[in-house]
Amino acid sequence: MKKLLTRIRQCTVCIDSLEDGVNPVMAASTSARILIIGQAPGKKVHESGVPWDDPSGDNLRAWLDIDNELFYDETKIALMPMGFCYPGKGRSGDLPPRKECAPLWHAALLKEMKNIKLTLLIGQYAQAYYLRENNKRNLTETVKNYTEYLPDYLPLPHPSPRNNIWQKKNPWFAKKLLPKLKANVELALR
């Protein structure tokens, strides 16, 4: 695992396509019990090199009901984005994750992480990649039908503050799914 993580952190496959340069951001270990698959680092995370070190991460930790110490304990929680580097700014937010990363690195990382009990699929890119034909017609339907994917996967919307409108339109998320999420996280960490 150590050699694999070093290779990922030294990856330059997309260097010519990334305006801000490469800085693969993730955390993993062979003992991790929860895997969080997100989209791609934002600008702040690209600069800090710390996964989920932004308001989205604050929201995610609140959803999971865990503190920073546990969240950043890679022996318990692995953080693996669809795109490992900041993809750059688009018209209405960050660009989508680079398509090269997941096929290049995910299988190798997953092979090393044999103790994963729960995988959180955050956002449409992770859900489309891992749920494939079982993915519903949109993110809301996929997340609403989360029980179909348990115990292997639990799909979630992106915790960005920009998604507060989505949460207000979907009150079932906070009432029904978040308690189940917290219970599944607790169970996976036992």
C-alpha cells in the first residue's frame, strides 16, 4: 500500500490538462473500514493537500456525526476521490473530476483495502461509476433509494453548502437518511 500511495502522489498523467498543476489528494490504509468516494478536491483542498478541508468537509463530518480526529484517521476512514487533483474552475463551479484517475487507481487501492465495511458514494460521478446500471435516473432518486445499495454502498448528495437548496427540497434526507447513515457509520467502525 505504501508504494501504491507514493505512486499516486507522484502521478502526473493529467499535468497538461490542469491549470493549477497536479496535487493528488487522498488518504487510505489497509485497515480502513469506511471508504468515502467523493468527486475531486476543490481549490482550497488542492492548496492544503488535506482531503475535505473545506465547508463541504465540515458538512460531511456533521452528517456522519464524527470529529476531525476520527475523520482523518486513515486507519479507519479512507478518502478516495473520483479525480485526485483539482480539475479547475468551470462556469458554475468546479469542473468535473478528471476521467483518468478512477480507472487508473481505484481498483489497485480497493484491492489493498480488504477491511472496508461501508462505502459512501458522494455525488453523481461516484454513483454513476460504481452503481453503473443500478444508478437511478438522477441523484435524488439514487439517494432516495439508498437501501437498495446497502450494505455495500450508501449514496449521498455532495455536502457542498451550494446543495442546501436540494436539502430543503428533500426533507426526507435529514429525517430518514442521516440517522441511517450515522448508524451504518457506527456499525462499520465497530
